[in-house]
Amino acid sequence: MSITLQISESLQKGRLKDVKELINKALEEGIAADVILNEGLLAGMDIIGGKFKRNEVYVPEVLIAARAMNAGAEILKPKLVDMGVKAIGKVVLCTVKGDLHDIGKNLVKMMLEGKGLEVIDLGIDISAEKVVEAVKTHNPEIVALSALLTTTMGEQKVVIDALKEAGLRDQIKVMIGGAPVTQSYADEIGADAFTPDAATCAEVAKEFVVA
């Protein structure tokens, strides 16, 4: 079994210590950091994402896999920077104003990072003004908005309207999600995509930036 496959399999099992040791060993053997990232860490998260989507693994397994991925990515980061390797795209992510839920948002962040995207996580209870400010500052391709309550999902429309007002709407894709959100609601408020789960969100986001 190749060392990158061992990294992928260790990540899927959430074995953080093994992932770190294997990455250091791979680097010592002269394997390029981007190869370790793509064939080891991202390949492993891809498999976890697919299993999560099919209900073969659940939130705890995703969390420990993501923890292992982040630990591995920290080792690779300086090497990737030296090589000039960049993220495939950038996403501004938040839970909208009035909503304090973050588990779904955090899962989405992990899945997005698992697809090679850079995520600017603004956090929870974020106003439309803060989203607009972040878009101006970070120039992302995507804005992803989470709302877990029927009382806060209206804020997703507020953000879209604020982006229009700021003249930014045409240059980005807006993705929405959360328990009460539906495709028909996404169509109604003019979002570019609604996805029912974190793994699908990451797949669609990747399609948006590599299209």
C-alpha cells in the first residue's frame, strides 16, 4: 500500500497521530507536499464525505477525520506555500443574523476544506453588512449561508439583497442551507444553489469554482 493511501485510510479512521507520522515520513521520502495533500488528505476526506452523504458514517466520525486532516494540513502548509500551491477557490461562510447554530456550518466548513477550498468562516449570528464587508475584503467566488430556524431563514434573502445593493451579487455564487430551507425557497429568493447536506454543498461549491 502506498504511503499516500495509508494517510488517506488513517485519516478516515480519525487517527491523528498516524496521519502526522505518515506525512512526515512521506516528506522525508521526497514525496511532494501537493501529492500528499491531494492523494492523502483530500482523497480521505472525499471518501468520508461520500460515506456521510450515504449515512454510512455520522457527525462524530466526520469530526475526528476533519481533525486529523487539519493536523496534517498544518504540517504541509509551509511546504505548499513554498511551492506556490493555492486553494482552488474561496468561500465566505456563516450562520445568518439571529441564528446561533454552528454544527451544520462547521460540518460544511470541513467538507469545503476537504475539497481544497479556502474557507473564511465568519461565525454565527452574522449580519448582511458583515457578509458584504467580507466579500469586499476577501473577494470569494462563493458565499454560503446557513439558517437552522424558520425565523432566521429570511435573513438569507436579506444578505442576497444587500449583495445586490452593494453591486456584488453578479460576481459571486450564493449557496444556502439549513433544516427549514428548501429548493423552492432558494428559487424564490434568488440563491444560486440549495444543498440538503454538507457533503453535497462541498461538491456543488467545487463545481462552481472549477467550472
